[in-house]
Amino acid sequence: MRRLPMLALALFVGACAWNQMDGPPRDALSTAHPAKVRVTTLDGRETVIHSPLIREDSLLGAGGFALPLDSVKRLETHGPNGGLIALNILGAGVGVGLFFLTR
């Protein structure tokens, strides 16, 4: 019985991913207050920012990080992804089914 909680944890952790935030960064961060975000800049660089905050025309973060908002191409948060959760559950079901079919 101890394996069931471990399987559930593995399915959940395996389904975490970076999820794109909708709308402009100012709007996205005013409605959600994530602990960290991943920013993709116009030149393609990706940076993880802890404790993100928008002040005037800049995206600020822990450790003195600052980035002009007009250089942000994409903003993402890290967390569960519904599609990956469903896919992991389906995969686990197929795996369990195959286990019992081959016994």
C-alpha cells in the first residue's frame, strides 16, 4: 500500500513544467504572484527570476535583477500541467495493464 502514494507523487512531479503566462507581463504578474518565473527575452535568452515584481517599466527580481519590460518576449511559471498529468496517468494505466497481462 505504500507504493500508491509514491506513484501519485511521481505522476504529479513528472507533470510539472513551465507554463506560459497569458497576456503582457504587467497584467500576468498583477493577477498571479508566483515565487519564480522564467523569462525569455527578445534575443532568445532564458532567465529564471525569483520573487518577480514589476515596478514602472522594469521586471525586478531577487538579487538586484532588473530587466526592461519591452525586452520580455515570454513569461512562464513553473507548476503542474494538466495535459502532462493526464498523459502520465494514462501511461501509468497502460504500464499497470501490461504488467498484469504479462504475468
